[in-house]
Amino acid sequence: MFVTAENQLVANIFKALAHPARMQIMKLLKNGPLCVCDIINNLQSEQSNTSQHLNVLKSAGLVESRKEGLSVIYNVRSQEIYGAIDTVENILLEQAEKAKLLLKNTY
């Protein structure tokens, strides 16, 4: 099967977002940069686990980091990713509404 480089890059972004913890990280970063310590506290996760998720997002080019003293601050590279996330969430809401109507009409 032939896969274009563009399709592979797009798939890599979706793969990076394909974990609930990484989606939560992206939602946390929507309002602006956060220290990794704040991300860990919000996720109520181990530091090593959170760091792995942040590395996946960073490798996909979705987030970037910078050092501020002893802290590492993460932020989203492009706010446009939230348009894609919002679209997927809207699709899910639409599917839920259709399922609800189908159930309502069945009974």
C-alpha cells in the first residue's frame, strides 16, 4: 500500500492525540503555557508517565517546552489544533444525538 508523506504526518498527529491523558494535556494547555508540575497535578499522574505523554506530543510537533529556572514550561505550538479537536468532539456529540433519537424512536 502506498502512503504519502503528508498522510503519514497527519496520522502521526492523530496517533499523538489518541490517548485520554494526552487529550487532557492539550485541553490544559489551551488556556496558555503551564509548568510540567501543574500538568502533573492536574492529571494526578506520575511524573514519569506525564513526561512520556509530553514527549509524544512534543515529537508530533504539537507542544514545545522551555526552561525557566528549575521549571519546564510547556505550550501548544499552534492553536489551530483545537479546531481539529473541536471538530471531533462535535462529531461525537452528533453521533450521540442520533443514537439518542434512534433509541427514542425504537421505544
